[in-house]
Amino acid sequence: MTLVVLLCSGSLLIIAEPNRELINQVFWLKMSLLVCAIILTAIFQTMLRRRSGFWEHHRAAAILLGSVSLLMWVGIVGAGRWIAYVEHG
């Protein structure tokens, strides 16, 4: 549900200034990080659905993937802010 809200609000921003957004390299960095974060979240969820205790038996992997996920989300937020400061044209 949250991703739907983000998609709607982000689409409005792109529609408002498509030239500024779609040629911005930081925008594409943000979108790439977002796709990676969604895939990582899907992996987490899939492993939990298959075996509820999977991450308790693989703590090191859980900590590593959780840290990577957190860094991706921080990168998404940072790239989102950075888009406004990158000039093109």
C-alpha cells in the first residue's frame, strides 16, 4: 500500500516537470535503488513465508541483508533530496 502512495505522489512530481526529472541521473540512481530495495524486501518476505524461523538460524545473513536494505533506503531518501540540486540543460 505504501508503494502505491509513493508511486502516485512521485508520478505527480514527474508529470509536473518531466524534462527535469527524466534526464536527471540522480533520479535514475534513485529508481535503481528503489528497484533493488523492492527485490530485497521480496526476498526477505519469501524466506519468511517459506520457513518462519529461517532468519533466526541465519542471523549473520539477516544482519547483513538488513544493513544493506537500510543503506539502500537511506540512499533513496538522499537521492530524492539530491535531485533538486542537480542542474541539467
